[in-house]
Amino acid sequence: MGRIFILMSVLFFLCGTFSSSHAFRCGEGNKMLATEGMKKYQIEKDCGQPYAKEIIGYDKKFGKYRIIEEWVYIIDENGRQQMYLIEFDRDGYARRIEWLGRQN
């Protein structure tokens, strides 16, 4: 019974570790969380304006072209500036969040 509890605890910890690469804290006091699957307007409302926005492509759906974008945020985490890239799909959902490293 004890081994199962330890194994479950380790798995729970590892799942939390891996999921953190698909999200980041932002906003005043880093109290908000930007995650994959969120809409653009939600992330911009919670995190503010990104450092940079770039159009990386277009997608045609139902006869209309939709923009595919990437946004870059530079977040201060305990005195260290971290860079994150968010790629949005044609419907405006964050489909990928990637940590780009420290900003010097």
C-alpha cells in the first residue's frame, strides 16, 4: 500500500512538472496563468500586451482567410526575465506555448 502511494505521488509530481512547459504565469504579480487552449482575448486580458506579435501564416476556412499568429511575452519571474512564445491557431486558440529561455 505504501509503495502505491509513493508511486502515485511521484507520477503526480512528474505530470505537474511536464505540464508547466505548456503554461506560464503572467499579469500583475504573476497571479494569472496562460495555458494552451485559451483564446487570444483571454491571454491578452490576463497578461497584457505581448512584447511582440507576428503573423506566421493564413488558413482558408469556409471561404475566409484567418490569420495564424505567434506572440512573445517576456515575464519577470523572481527577478529573472523569461521569454515565452504562444502560437495561436486559425480560430484564435493557443495551440502551443513554448519557453524560449532567459532574456538578458
